[in-house]
Amino acid sequence: MSREKDLKSQNTVPLTAIYVGTLTLMVLVQWGVLEAFAFTDQLFKQSFVMAAITSFGALLSHILPNSVKHALLFLRISNVLPGHRCKTLCANDQRLSMVLLQEKWPELFVHDMAEVSQNAYWYKEIFSPVKDTREVLQAHRSFLLYRDAVSGLFVLLTAMLLWQYLAVYVSLSSLGHWSLLVLISVILLCSQASRQSAYRMVTNAAAVGIAAKKI
């Protein structure tokens, strides 16, 4: 099993918790706590549909190509991954000394390496040797967790918007704007969490690599 698949399997429970928590919050915002318990039949009916859509979104979060997930997350078409900007990220990290970075990896930090080449260099020379260390592993796992949450919730949002459009033709009431706002807010929060985790993965790998040299 590859490292990414292993980390994704570890994320199954927290990823499910994000989906279920988002769904529950949407239901409570949609009907309110008292109304939700008062209309259990309607709640069950519509919650079943939303749960099915959530499960479908979770499935798609694993089916979607990583390139699509990353483009959706970082809102870029080319040089999408933060590793393409590792030179800038490391330079802006106050934990890292540019002198030590240049000494350790002169090809990247001394010479003017193009963005298109930086990710491959970072992955091979900086990330791979330290990918199993605690600092890098934690950031990598968080990145994958929130990345997959974003992709699944985005699919759910698309389905909810379609539901809004078709609600008049089926026996389901449309979702309120506040419920959609909850979903959009969770997507934005997960997006920010995933991006920050990805940036930490890049810089943590450099920090661990430099520290390893001193030992």
C-alpha cells in the first residue's frame, strides 16, 4: 500500500465525521432543533436523501483525479501544488535560515529554478527522505483529509444547488439559504485548513531535513 493510500485509509473516520457533522448542522439550520424532532417523518425522508448525496460525494472524493482536487483546492491551472512554490514558502518561514537552505539544497535556493521544476525537486530531494517523520506525516495526513473533504463537499454543494432547482418538480422542499451558507462555510474552512497543511508539509520537510544534517 502506498503512503498516500495508507494515510487516506487512516482518514476514513475523521472524513466521515466531517460529512456527518456538516449534514447534521445543515438539517438543524434547515428546520431548527424543535421542528426537526417534531416532523420526524419529513426529517427522515429528506435526511435520507441528503445522506445518500453525502455518501455519493464521499465516493467521488476518492474517484476524482488528484489533479482535479488540487486545481479545485488551490484555484490554479498550472504549477498547482505548493511544492512548485517551495522556494518562496521556505523563504517566508521564520523557522528556516536561508543560509542553511542554500547550503543544503543549492540547486533550488541558490539558482533561479523555475516553478515548473520546483515540485519535482522538492519531492525527491527534500520531502522523500523525511516523509515518515512525525512533523511531515501529520501535515501530509491533514492535507489529504481536508483536501478530500473539500472535493466531496463541493460535489454535495453541486447536488444541493441542483436540488434547489428541481425541488419544485419533486416532493421535497427546497433548502433554505442558511443551510447552503453552512455548507459553503464548511467548504471554505476545509479549503483553508488543507492549504495551510500543504504549506506546512512543504516547510516542515525542509525544517526536518536541515535539522537532520545537524545531528
